[in-house]
Amino acid sequence: MKSSRYISVVGCHAEGEVGDVIVGGVRDVPAKTMKEKLLFFKENHEDLRHLLLHEPRGRLEMSAVLILAPCDPRADAGFVVMASGDWSPMSGSNTICTTTVMLETGMIPMKEPVTEVLFDTAAGLVKAEARCEQGACKSVTLNNVPAFVYGLDLPVEVPGVGTVKVDIAFGGRWYLFVDASSLGLRTSAEHAERLIDLGNRVKAAASEIHTPVHPESPEFSGIDNVGITEPLEHVDGEKIARQAMVIKPGRLDRSPCGTGSSARLAILHARGLLDVGEKIQFQSMIGTRFICSIRGVTKVGEKDAVLPTVEGRGWITGYKQIVLDPSDPFQTGYRLN
């Protein structure tokens, strides 16, 4: 068979969220910053994202990470994230997948008990600390980019629902958060379709009146995803928060969502519900968890911001070669939903 594309991929998931890692077959591009690389791929290689994430080679409920040479000399590697709806400047679950793959395949030497990896991302420099044992990456802790609040208790009129109050914050992407009870739901699997539907409706209504813009990176603007949340619980002295993350174009994150959890940390801190150094467990729709905390505070422009830390686990699921036959009628795949 003659192939017009041949791409090497290591399959991986972080707490249930698929983040396949591209390790060969895609050329790097010259740029001064990782943000420039992201924008170049976004403008010139949408066909690559569609090829990998659309059917029949991919599916809606997954992402792919492209490992690239870093632009920041301090970094060990760089990457850009291809999500189902667009290109993402940062992703916590995908960073966990990338760290796990690079260490367990020997792309970066593994050091036990802890290996530190610095990643150059479009959102900024991110440090990953992998806990390693007997050649395996047992968990990954991320020092994410600063997270900050755009607004709290913002009233939004949602057709068919009424007025609900939302919070908007940045954690590597822009997130809107709404309490599940205000939508008449719980963040449980039996409500999955309604969570997606109502999450998208709230986002659409809020986007008509709110366009958050990152003060230092104006390219990162507009609400990306929606977090539907349950109130904090206290169990055996531990803070636990359940959340369903509706990721564009309209699907549920299987993990608790790293950038979404980072944004929620900023909200909880702004409300006085979480102190610096205090841990909280965010739980996903399928019961997986990220252990998160605030390692410090800072400023982003004029905004008060927190420094989020996110810990989770990743597992390699397979090794595959993506090929594209020139006669295949679906050169960039297809999507029904």
C-alpha cells in the first residue's frame, strides 16, 4: 500500500482522558516562541488535526500531542495540543500523557525516584515532576501556568433555563463554571447528554456578553470550555470537589481536566475557600481524580493570580502507525456528531 502520510503515535491516557502522543512523522516548524508554532499549525495544518482526531482514525473523545523542539532554552521539550474542537495552548491531562510517554519510551532519561521535565508550551513554561519506580512513571505533578479570575457570580440568561450565575477564570484556557444544581442536574453519568447540552447552552449565552481576554496573550480570548460543579465536600479532613467538564465542540472530559481544575483553584482562592498550600481532590465523571493545590500567588497584568499544581497518573495504551492511502475518500476524516 502506498501512503501519503505515515505518523508514529504512542497511545496514552491520563485518568481516563485519551492524549495520544505523536513521536514521529510530523516536521517541526521554525519559530521564536511555542505560541508562534501553535498559531502556525492552527493556520496551516488543520488537515493534520482532522486526520488524527476525526473518524475513522480518531474520535471526538480524544486529543493528540505533537512533540516539538523547544523555543525556550530552559525547556527539555516543547509541544502543541490538538483537541477535538481546536488547538489548545495548554492541557494538564495531555502534559501528563506526554511526560509519561517521553520517560517510559526513553525520549528523556528517567531518574528514580523523581524526574523533572521542563516543557515549553504556548501558554508558558510548565514543570513536570514524575514519580518514577522500576522504570515506570507512577504519577506526574505539574506546576501549571498562572490561573486567575475574570469574574464571579456573573448573571447569564439561558433560554429554557432562566438566569444562572457563572464564574469565569483562566487556567491555561478560559473556563466558565456553573453550579450543577442551578441547572437541575448532578454531575453523574446518567446526566451525560443533558450536561453537554446545558453546558453548551450556558456557554453560548455567556459568550454573547462576556469575552475574556488574557492580559498578556490577547490571542487567548473567549470562553473555551464549561465546568459544571458540585459544592465542596469535606471527607476525613480532605476537601473533595466533583466536576463535569464540557469540552468544545461538545463532549465530556474523562479526567477532572487539568487546566479546568487550575481555573477552579483560582476561583476557590478568590472566594476564600482554599488557602495557599492546601490540597483539594477534584473528581471526574468517571471517578478519577487530580490532587491539586496552590503553590503561591502572583500577578498576571493587573490580575491577582494563583500558581496551580496538578497531580495525576498516565498509562501507555499502545503503539500505532497512522497511515493515509491516497485513494482514501476521507483524507481529513469525517465527523457525524
